[in-house]
Amino acid sequence: MNRLSPDAFKAAKKFPIRVMLQNLRSMWNVGSIFRSCDAARVEKIIITGYTATPPRKEIDKTALGATEWVEWEYVSNPLDAISRLKAQGVKIAALEIATNAVRYDSLSQKDFPLCLVVGNEVTGIDDDVLAACDLALEIPQYGVKHSLNAAVAVGIALFELVKACGRVD
């Protein structure tokens, strides 16, 4: 596959996916999510709450430059961002083990555009934010912990979402 330059990435058509980070504690997770969003060519990352924003050396260490070309914005209140996205016709999907969650691989083209919300590494997505989501997506887990690192979970989910929404080029 041909790799894009940063300028070509900025100009390229993106998959109709946004990723919202809600109160992530780890700047290394934030950086890793930037890299996954680069690889999946998502539209934007929306950083909310007390999640750290670039530039930070801890984010840069794992982002490896992706903060320079993956579009992002900071919105302090995630509910404000969700309200704005819904007004634009974007479906909001929590990446969370929750009542009535559906499998992360059960979506189809009709579910896009979509914003994937990922929450705090320990406490998950805040209850009010979860309640504002249109659905919850769950990655099946077969071990003891029944949890994944936030950045790992986003990476797994993103590529399933890319597959579900089809080609962009």
C-alpha cells in the first residue's frame, strides 16, 4: 500500500468516524489512539474532560507525529460535543461494557457517520455521557479481566468500523 505524506493525509477523504476521548488518564494512551486514528484515517479526535491535549512529550512519544496531521479539537464538556455531533446527524457509540451493548462488529454502512466514545481507563465512560450515547459497543472478551487497555480497544474497534462503513477512496 502507498503511504500518505502528512499533507496528503490532511487532503485525503476520511472514513466517517470520529473518536471522542472522555477523561483518559494516560497520555501514552492518548498518543497511541492518535496513531490508530492515523492508520484508520478517521475524520477527527475530540478530546474532552481532563484528557491531556497535545503537545505533550508523553503524547508525542506514542503518537510519533500523528498529532501533526490527525485533526483534533478540545471540548471541555463531552455532552456539549455529543449534542453538536447529534445535530450534525452523527450516531454516538460508547465503547463500553454496558447493559444492552451490541457487538462491536455488528454495525453496517447505515450506522455512519459515527463517533466512538472511549472513557477513563479505570472508571469507564461517565454515566451521563453513556446515557447520551445512541448505543454501546462491546468487544467480546474470553479471559479473566474482561477489560482491555483503552488504546488497544480503540484500535480493535476502529478497524472493524472501517470495514463496516466501506471504502472512502
